[in-house]
Amino acid sequence: MTPDTAVHDLDDQRLVEHAARAIGVPRREVLGDRFSFVLHAPLELLARAALLPQVAPRHRDLARRRIVALAQGYEASGPPLDHPPGIELVSNANAATTLRRAIDDGDRPTVDAAAAWLGGRARPNELVHLLEDGVVDRLAAAGHGNIYLALLSRTQPRGLPGQMLRHPVAALASDPDRRIQVPEVVSTWEPAGAMAQRLLDVLCDVKPIGPPPSSFIAPLVEHAQAHGVFEALTNAAGAFEAPDSVPHAILRFAAQAMLQGPTAHAPYGWTHCLTLAQAPLLMAEGGGDRPRATYVAAAYLAAHWAGLGEGTVALDLTPEPTDVGLAEALFDEPARAAAAAWHASDTARTAAQLATAASVNHDAHRVKYTLACLDAAASDPDAARLYLAAAAHLNAWWHAHPDTSDPLSTQVPR
């Protein structure tokens, strides 16, 4: 990517497009320990772009430089994959079918060629419609195909160059056989609120089964699957009953897991608990298979607590009152930050403070999770303070555990 000084005068949209051109090119080889960074780069860019309008004016320059540094770091993570040769496809629907089949077959050259063709022609909402059925239950790419599609849908109407599609689908093709085993799914006329409460009650009964053999997403979910954790989600006939509307309130479980679960899992485990569960629900809101998406979301919630939790989750937990302001508490221990966010009366101001704290700092999970909490608060306003408290908890955790290798750390306000 062009040096920082050359993009200083670009507006936000063009800055993000500039970064997307770099991040949309898969790496032929990933150097060193950069695999997680490379995997998350397109998601981090999309999340940073979504948060940028809420960043406090005096911190916007640093938030924009984070985007430049992200693209530069991505390009330095390994040599780029050559642009694929042309492929004859007659329509976007035909390209999507070709792409889904190639992912199933692990046919990476065809995946890349079809993705380049489709990404250059389809708009974000069309991509979500064409690809969600083939992505929603996949565990490849750490389950992040859902998050990519959900975040991409925010970039309407034009999206980004190539929609960065080559990058995430290349990761999906790397391990195509690992999927959540979705049972028979049936729609019910049960109101979404009642359904959400029923699922929340089931989730609160999930018992920890001990850690998986690996902390990566696929082994975590398969660990729960193998131990029968998901059986509680189905009825006596083994089917999953879900309403036609989207029960966003089940995400309260993920927010409480951040506040109540072992703190060691805050930066990655509890962040994924929310973002992986939320993404299929957001896609379903746009007209996808809502019952199936709801099952996938509930499975992610149950798997995370089963593998990483201790004891049970109390849905009525309220952080203790505090007179510490949120801006100060964000840079203190997580409990004070969470309490300050919970008791803040001005949720819009709290959201802006959280967006700013995440945007001027490093780490894809921190940025994605903060955005996810703000989205959850909008979808489930009755629990808005809970989601803001969870985001504050994570941001404060990162402040207490800084990354000393972060090149921009000295510029972050303390």
C-alpha cells in the first residue's frame, strides 16, 4: 500500500477502498506467525470502517492511520498470490454455484478464479444472498465466513474493490469438510421473545465439559458436538424449533459470558462467542434461512461456554455501581469499566467512547467485538447497557495487557 503520507488527503471511503485493494489479494505464503493476522485482516478493515464515523474528532487521525498500518502489515505478511486466469461464467448466480462447488472440493485455483470474477461484479447484498447458504455452518476459516458476509453487507450500496472476496473464500477452501452438524430445522409461530428466552434458559444450563484439544474454533465446536452439548437445543424428535423472526436477545448470553467467564478468555474466546453467534443472525435479518441461522448461533454460544466456561451464566448479573467515569474506566481494570458502562445514562456517548477506544488501538478482535456490541445494542435495545458493559470490559482488558510490539502504541492516549 502507498505510504501513510500519500493517503493523508483521502476521504474515509477512498482510504478504506485503498486498503481493501491490498487486503483483497490472498497471500501465496504467510510468513512467520502471521496466520491469524492475515485471516482477520479483511474483517478488521470492515469493522474499522464501520466504527470510524463514531470516533471522536481529535482521535480520527490515529484511527485512520490504524487502517493504513493494517494494510501495510498485511502486504508485509507474505508474497501475493498471482491474479487468477480468466474463467468463463455466464452470470453471478452461475459464478456463485461454481464457487460453492469449488470450495466443497477444495479446488483452490477454481475458487480463486470464481471469486475474482464474482467479486468484481456482485454487490454486497447480492453476495450475501448468493453465498450465505454455503457458508453459514462452515467451520473453515475459523467460522469467519459468516462474519465477513455480515460485515460486508454494511458497505452498501457499492461495497469495496472486488469485495475482498478472494481472501476469505481462499480460507474456506482450506478445510471444506468441517461444518456444524445442523439437525432438521422447523419453523414455529412462537414469538421471537419467547423463543429467545427459551434458548437463553437452555444455554444457562450448559455445563462446562473441559477445554477442547485446541483453542481454535473448529476443534472447540467439534468438542462440544462430540460431547452431546447441542442435544439440549433440539426437541424430543431431534429437531430444532425456531421462530421465523430473528431472536437477537440470545446474544445476551455472550455478553454475560464476557463479564462472568474466566478473564483469560476475554480477548479471543469471549469475543468469538459473540461475533460468531451474531453474524448468522445479522445475515438472516436480510432474508436468509432464519431457523438454520438461529441454530448455528445457539451452537456457537453453547460450544464456547462448554469449552471455556466455569460454572453457569447468570443472566441477571448487574455490575456494581461506580462513580468512575467511563473514559477513565476504559483505561483501568475491566470491572470498573464494565460498571461505568452499565450505569451510564447516555448510551450514545458511551458508544462513541467505546468506538474511539477500539479504533485507536490494535487487534482485530477488539475492533470486531466493539462493533458487535454496538450492533447488538441496536438490535436488542432493552439490553443495550449490558452489551456496552461487555465492550468496555474487553477494551479495559486490552489496556491492562498492551501489545508491546504495536508500532503505534506510543501514540495512543493514556
